[in-house]
Amino acid sequence: MIILLTVAIAPSLALFSYFYLRDQFAAEPSKLLFQCFIYGAVLTFPILFIQYVFEFEGVFDQLFNQRVLFPSILEEFFKWLVLIIAVYRHVDFEDPYDGILYGASVSLGFATVENVLFLMEFGLETAFIRAFLPVSSHALFGVVMGYYLGRAKFTKGSNGTIWLAFAFVSSLSLHLIYNSILYINTSWSYGVIPFMLFLWWFGLRKVKQAHQLSLTHYHNNSSMLP
């Protein structure tokens, strides 16, 4: 059991450590980051319960809606909602790159619990592919969501609301594409590997852009000091 938990949690810790260590501006309060991780972990259970109820009641006529559309919307909406409620107005949300950390933390909390439950059911044989696909994809969805959340937080005027909506739409779009590829392809390797390479490129690009936005943010703030 200990080995299974270690294998299930390790990918999330490795990914979060990578994004955390790239923060060059300020050490984030571990309490808030830990809370975000816990929020994401707790989200797993109501999300899985809602999916189970909808499937049991036969709500969806089409399998695509059940396996692709609904899970993508449900998971990304709840993660986005948690970030809006618990993080967006928080005093420790200090620069645009913080959005990357908080978005990744919530997503990895969800992915970790989901991974533990999956490995408990199907065994350690699937650990590697789970680390490469669901865990890293959730982390990168969170990075993209967090990037636009950071833009919304530190953009003045009505454009902030637009970026806030785009935080949800962007992560949802990526999640829909990911789930659609897994649903359509009989051999997952043909479609999902190229998409994962793109997702890593896109996510790391957002990390770099968030760094630049944070540099500009601190530069502008320091120039305003007497």
C-alpha cells in the first residue's frame, strides 16, 4: 500500500516542484499552496460522484457527451471556481506567476487523488502511463488556467474579466481536445503523444510569459515608489 501511494503521489510532487523552483520572485506561503492542493484533492470526490450519478441515471444519450464533454466541463469548472473563491482575492496572490503555482497546485491535488484511486483499482502496471498522461496533462491544464488567472488579477479595467473567463475557456478547450483524442483513437499513441508534446510546449511557454509579466509587474511597482 505504501509503495502504491508513493508511486501515485510522486509524479505530482515532481511536477509541482519543477514549477515551484522556477519561481524567481518570492517564496510562496506553503500554507496557501498546501490548501490549494487539498482543495483540488477534495474536489475529486464530488466530481466522481456527480459523474457516477449521471452515468447511472443514463442522462446522456451519446457516449461522447458522457466520456468527453461532461467530464471536461465538470472538472475544469470546479477547479476554476476554487481558484476564484479561495485564491483570486487572496493577499498572497502577489504577481502573475503566482497564478501558475496556484493553478498547478489545485490541478495536481485533483490528479493525485484520481491517480491513487485508479492505481488501487488497476495496479502499478499503469503507473508510468498515468504519470505521462493524466497527471501531467492535469498539471498543464492548471498551468494554463493559472496563467490567465494571473493576467486577470493584474490587468486593470474590464479586460481583467475577459482574462478571467479565458482562464476557464482555455483549460477547458485543452481538456476537451485531450479527452477527444483518447475517445477517438483506438491506438492512443498516434494522437495523444503529439498532443502531449504540444501541451508541454504550450504550458512552458505560458510559464515563460508569466515570468515576463511578473518582471514587468515588479518593475512598474518599484518605479512608482518615491
